[in-house]
Amino acid sequence: MFATARSATLLGVDGHAVCVEVYVGKGLPGFTVVGSPDAVCREARDRVRAALLTSGLQWPGRRITVNLAPSGLRKGGSGLDLAMALAVAAADEQLSGPWLNDWSFIGELGLDGSVRAVPGTLSMVDAIGTRSVVVSHSAASEAELVGRHEVRSVATLSELIAAVEHGEPWPQRPQAPPPELEGEPPDLCEVRGQPVARHALEVAAAGGHHLLMYGPPGGGKTMLARRLAGLLPRLDPDDSVLATRIHSAAGAKLPAGGLIARPPFRAPHHGASSVAMIGGGASWLSPGEISLAHGRLRNCSMKHTADEQPTTAGIYCRISSDPNDTRLGVDRQREDCEALAERRGWPVAGVYVDNDTSAYSGKARPEYERLLSDIEAGRIDSVIIWHPDRLHRSPLELNQFIDLVERTGVTLATVQAGDYDLTTPSGRLSARIVGDVARHESEHKSERLRRKHLELAKAGKVSGGGTRPFGFEQDRRTVRDNEAELIREAVDRLLAGESLRGVTNDFERRGIKTVTGTAWKPTVLRRLVTSARIAGWREHKGDFVAEAEWPPIVEKSKVERLRAKLLDPSRRSNTRSRRYLLTGGLATCDLCEANLVARPKSDGRRCYVCASDSQFGGCGKIRILADDFEEAVAEMGFLALDDPSFTK
């Protein structure tokens, strides 16, 4: 079935009407968005699915194709979520379709079905062609500024369906708090002295001239510049609407009454990047300080000296291990960092917390990545951390952060180690020394843990936690009789010549599940029947090293026979060409000399890694992208072939 819904998207500061077309047809269940969507728009699948289910509707178990017309226009953001959800439900015949063409829908959906406001609502409502529009409660006052549409607001998707589909009354908009009166801008008459600077302000305001201020900190530049807006008249209606559209597109808070009536004043930091000043962005266009200063006062450009203190701080906290999620460690760091910011008079723009996240393992740190994005965007000009090792334990990450500091001029302050000026050679040297010491500490700790695990293995002791092994109780020592009988049965049947697939299929027919409640798979069964544990032995990196402290379930000889049979490389039937050209011993780890193996990243990119599991026995410290690595190896090979001394 086919259905359409009307909406709009934002490109820069301008809104563009979008027709959301949905087709639900035969095929494997799936959700595809076409029509030049960005990453946020493609992620609408999970938001829309959860919102429909929590709103009492069904998710079609068929093939869903969503087209965002016109296809040549780039669509971004989450404002199309509401229209997508309604069109999917209508295409699946859960809703009647005709009323969809009379309305436009702008809003982001929460997983609970809530409708949220999106930046640029004013521009998007101005671009739609329908008479009526539905937005969230918080965006209704902004949508009404256009003045050409019937604006309805809802808090949830279910409220919208009840009003439009079932004819129930539209929900009442929550009572907004009384608006704060807009105060008058600072008056130039409050300034005593500075006759030349005051005269320059008056001339610039009267003639619409640019003005450059230069001087040491504390000379009064900012004080005078703030009073320039008080010399200018209020914006005329056209300029007021245009300034409001720009601030709405940037996600900035609008004043009481909605429209920006006075010339906006912006005071960008002296270290603001070019993107923060003029706007733009790699994935999504965002207005910069010049655009946000649009009005009669086009832009206030002030030059500061490098000694001036930063004005906006971001606090970063991290703890490597917190399995119970108590957050006590990161909370202590946050309190100390907030106290430092208060002593220095730095307002805190954001707190970024990576709890139970290691900076040594190389895994992604979401809050650290968000911190880097905010620094790049110019929203933060100083970073406060408890100690330098909370931020980095990898020389590669530290060097990347230093490059970011040199581009943006951000300041780094710590509670325990003072300030780091990463724009100077001495500051970078200090940071690298502290980072190398922290990395040595992590590596030394890793060596101790590996030595401890080897000692436990040689003593036959239990180690590790998590899910209990099949055949044993939670203490990992006591045999669970009913599961032990199943293990013995599986071992005997496999030794008698039955296949892994045949045994797992029989277990599935009998309703036998793994300890996690899932169905048995041949790989899971093979791992179980070839493990040293069921033979009463302790295994370390694939070898039987000692008799274990728990009793055996089957004889060791049977397990050894199964290992010889099931782990034989000749049993492999997948003979496809290798996508990883340097495996099989061609590429080895420089730290432990183990063979690198193929392990793609979560986003699908090929990687070579030194695997630390029992099958490969590496150190787990090396990971490199396959494409870059193979290209470098190829270049080295060509250089060697060009060498006259090269012999076969």
C-alpha cells in the first residue's frame, strides 16, 4: 500500500517543503529511506518503530520504502519523524489516508511516542504549502509567528491520532510561564571617560560603519561594545523575522514573544574557529557568529590578546572501571572540576562523562567525541579535567587533540596538574610525558593481570565471572546433573559420527536451551564439547595446563579425540577468497609477535588486530585499518622491487 504525508526540512537557514512517500509491500521485512537523507534522517527507522509500538499501533512486518521528495534536495535532522510515522501507519492501513494531505507535520519522535521540537521550526513552517500544521507544544509559539497557518500542537503521537483520526478534541497547550520582560540594553551614558571610544561608537552607529577594537584585557572593549546595541533602533519587521529565523535554525533560545526585536549582539571568543565564525560544517550546515549577528548591528568584531582568560568551559570526567554503575568516581571528579571552574569564574557550558570506559583499550568514548565536536564548533574554549590521564592514555589520541587545540586555541586546565598550554612546545612535551607515564601504568597493570590469570590456570583455580558455564552451577565448581547428562550424550553422539548440526537440531526439537535461553548452534556446541572444563582440566590459551578444582563430566580422552576431530583445519568448507590479504602469518604483532587476524570494526570497515582470546593468544594492543595497512605494504613492496640490490 502507498501513503504520503507533508513535512519540511531545513537547509542552512531556509526551510523547504518535503513530501514523505511510503510504500509497504511484499518482501523481506526492512526499512529503506531514499531521497538524499543524512545520517540522522536514516536513523528515523528506530525512532518511528518504537513510537508507533508505544502509541498502540503495529509495525508492518513487510518491506517499507520511504522516499523524501524532491529527491535532489538534501534532507537532514529529525523533523521528518512525525510525518514518516503517520505515513507508515496509513500505508499499512492502520490509519485512513485522505486527511494526511490537508496537514503538515513537523517534529521529532521519542521512543515513548512523545513529539519534540526541532531547530528551524519557523523557517520550515514558512515553507510548507498546506493550510494547517502540527508541531510539538514547545514549538507552537514559534510556528505561530508565520501567521499564515492553523497551528495545532500535541505532546504525543497518540494524541495526534486521537484528534485527527477519531475526532477527539485537540489537547490543550500547557500553560506557559509568564514571559520575562526584555530588559533595555546597557546604556552608553553609564560609561565615564573613554571620550574617543564613545565618539567612535556614536559615529559607527549613526553611519552603519564597521568598528575594530584593539587593546589589552580589562581596557573596556567588551563593556563599550555591549552598549553599541543601545544606540541602534529596534529592527524593522522584515529584519526581525530574518534574525529570528537564523537563531531558530541555530537552535538558539528565542526571546519572550518569539521575535528578536533588538539588534543581536555576539561576542565570539578570540580563538573561535572559522567554522564557528562564518558557519558551515562537515555534515550539516549551521549558522555561524556572523549570521547570528545579522540585523542592524551586522557583527561586532573584537580583537583580544592571547592572555585573556577563556569564558566557556567544558568538564570531562572518566573512570575506566565501574561495573556496578555507581558513578562515585566520576561524580567526585565532577565536583572538583566544577569547584575549579567557579574559582576561575568560568561558566560551565557542558559536562561530558564517560563512565566505565577505558582510554587505553582503544574503544570508542562517546562523550569524548562529543567534547571534540563542541570544541570544533566553538561552543567551548576551555576544557577542565581532574588529571591529564583522564583525557588520554594513547599518544595517537593526544596528538590528534593537540592538532585540535592548535586550530581552535582551546585551553586545558586540570585539578591535579595545573594548566597545560598545548600551543607551546614545552606544554606539549609535558602532556606527552604524562601520557606516556599513564600508558606505562596501564601496560604494567595489563602484564600483572595476564600473569595472575596464568598463575590461576596452573593452579587449576576458577577465574572470571559472567554467565555460568553449561553443566555447572553459578559457583563454576558444582556439576549440574541434568545438563551434565546432556553433555555426555552430545559427546558420545559426536564420537559415534553424528554431525554438530544433527545434535543441535535434536536439542532444538527437544526444547533444550543454552544457559542464556537461546537455541543451540553448531559453533556453540563445538566450543562446549572441545573445552577443557568438561574434562576437569584448566585451559590457558588453548592448552590443558593443570587438573581443575572441579570434577570432570566426561573423560579427558574423549575430549582430546573430539578436539582432534572438530578442530581440524581441513574441516573448513568456506573456500572463498580472502578479503584480508595479510592474515595467515604475513602480518604479525610487533609487541608479542602473534599473527594479526581479521576483525572488522562495528561500522564494517576491515581491520587487522592482535586478538587476545584463547584461540589466538595475542596481546590485544594492536588494531589497524586494513585498507591503509595494505596500501602501505604494497608501497613498501614496490620500493623494494625498484632497489637494484633486490634479489629473489
